[in-house]
Amino acid sequence: MTYGSGASAHEVLRGLSVTVQPGEFVCIVGPSGAGKTTLLRCLSGLLRPTAGTVTIGDKKVTEPVAEIAVVFQDYRGSLMPWLRVLDNVAFPLEGMGVKRAERVQRAQESLEAVGLGDVGQKYPWQLSGGMQQRVAIARGLAYRAPILLMDEPFGSVDAQARFELEDLALRLRKERGITVIVVTHDIDEAVYLSDRVIVVAGKPTHVVDDVTVDLGDE
Ligand code: ADP
Ligand code: ADP
């Protein structure tokens, strides 16, 4: 993937090849600037790679697709502030042609599935950051998106919210077979959460010589 062109061209993620199996829980780690967010943007169709392809099943991804629910690092970017929580969750269903009564029902069920059954009439800004992220997840569930992408979702919320989000992601994978792909800075968290940790190395930002770290085994 290359940002810009000519003299200002900036290449990230050359030669990367990743396959994620349905129902897998994968974490992506790597130093800042390695291209983790770029990778998520390409996967979700928000960014078209300048070379190579992204496919979901047999389908080539060339634009944002409904199969993928995306939770951004900054929870404030995910929801529409002028719509009540329930309407935020129901909104994408309108484009699918789902009738109003069913939209509301599916949105309510999805909010209940993320533990937020009683906040549908509130506005996003009345909720904590962690709750807003769970609303974004509920929106994906209402859409029956089989894939959940999260970009450093745990960094911007407190410890309790982080625990709830992790627990929710694990539960959705287990109970619904949802494929979960999470970018995180925290290697311990990545190992704890996922079946597989993908390291996007990029260029080393700093190199320390003459130091050996033996991590042993527990
Ligand atoms: P913090 O404790 O501040 O979250 P970390 O020690 O987790 O920081 O990570 C510091 C930096 O090293 C981050 O930029 C992170 O992405 C990177 N990093 C952590 N683990 C790995 C790894 N296994 N491979 C490459 N980069 C890593
Ligand atoms: P990470 O998520 O691993 O920190 P990013 O995918 O955000 O890495 O960024 C990878 C590299 O691409 C960085 O050097 C960043 O400055 C650059 N980059 C990201 N977005 C853009 C953009 N829209 N235009 C130009 N360069 C970008």
C-alpha cells in the first residue's frame, strides 16, 4: 500500500499476505507507524490498496462492506451524535430495506446483546466511551456482520470498560462464531485474547544493542 505519489510517495505494508479463517480471533500488533491501521482500513474497504487485493470469501473488497463492523480507536468517531442510540444501531438497516418495526426490534436485541438494553433512547454523548464502543458493536450485530474489526479499542477507555469490551469480543466469537480482528499495542492482551497474533513489523523505530531479554516460559 502506498500513500501519495511521486516524491511524496510513502509505502507501507509491502508484500503482506494474511488469511483469517471464519470464526478466528486474531490480534495485530506492531510498532507505531508499521501500518496496522492502514491494514484495517484496507480490510474494511475504507482504503483501496494500491497493489494486491482483499477478499472476503469469494468477494473482492473494493468499498466499505456491510459484512464488517468497524470500531475505531476514537469512540467519538463511530456514532452519529444527532441520533439516539437505538437509531444509530438501526440506521444501516434502513439502507438494506428492512421495515421500521423490524429495524427497531433488531436494534433493541443487539443493544441487549452488548449489555445496553436500557440506553436506546439516550444520545451517544450521554454514554461513556466504552459504552459508545459497545453501541458500535451492536450496530454491527444488528446488521448481522460476521466480521468485527477493532482498532486499538481498549486504549481510550478505563479498565472496567476495557474488561467489558474484551469479554464481549470473546463472547461474540464463542457464541456467534463472529470473526474478530483487533489491533492492539498490548502484546499481553493480544496473546490473552486471540488464537493468533500477527506482528506487522515495519521498520524498527529504535534498536537496542547488547541487550538480551529472556522471556522464559511463564
Ligand atoms: P505500552 O506498555 O505503552 O502499551 P508496549 O510495551 O505494549 O507499550 O509497546 C511499546 C511499543 O512496542 C508499541 O509501539 C507497540 O506497538 C510495540 N510492540 C509491542 N509488542 C510488540 C511486538 N511483539 N512486536 C513489535 N512491536 C511491538
Ligand atoms: P499504525 O497503525 O501501525 O501506527 P498506520 O497504518 O497508522 O500505522 O500508518 C502507517 C504509516 O503510513 C505511517 O508512517 C503513517 O504516517 C502513514 N500514513 C497513514 N495514513 C496516511 C495518510 N492518509 N497519508 C499519508 N501517510 C499516511
